[in-house]
Amino acid sequence: MKSKFLVLKVLNIVRKVPISRIAYFEAHGKETYTVINLQEIYLDKVPLKVYEEKLKNDGFYRISRQQLINIQHVREIIFGITTTLIMDTGDRFTVSQRKVSKIVKAFQETGM
């Protein structure tokens, strides 16, 4: 099976990154951070919606207005008053209530 890549342009560098390495995307205003791990983070001007459309069939899920996560990088889900994802980077994200069942189902399917 051929690996899929995402081409990220950062300043004067264009880099191919395997999508399997991307843990999540996080929007801040008009900028989007692409997080591989805590030492490898890219910032660009591509809206989160563009990445969501491009990666919708590759295990990426929108969990809130600001985050698009790679389900393969979710380490655990904590249920409580809110539902929290713990990523393999150590980051914690609250899942929008209307998206919880879809995220839990996708997470369970990764273990099969």
C-alpha cells in the first residue's frame, strides 16, 4: 500500500509529511498548526476546513471548531462531564458533545 503524504509549505520550505505521522491540526484565527509531535509543529495559512475535506477518508475527525485529530494518535478517551481525548503527544482535547459517539466508534474500530 502506498503511503499518503500532505505537502506543507512553511515560509520558504515545502515539505512532504506522511499523513500517518500527523497527530492533529489546530486552528488559531486564520492560521493552522499541524502537529506531528511536540518538537515538530508547522504553521500555515490553510484553513482547517481544507484539511478536513482533504483528509476525511484517512482517519481524521473534526472534534471541535479548532481541532481536527488523527484517530490513530488518540491514546485514550476519558468520559465525565465532558469527553476528553488524550493524544499520544500528551495533549488533551475536549470533544464537542454532538461528535462524541462518532469519535468513540472510530476509536474502537482502530483496535480491531
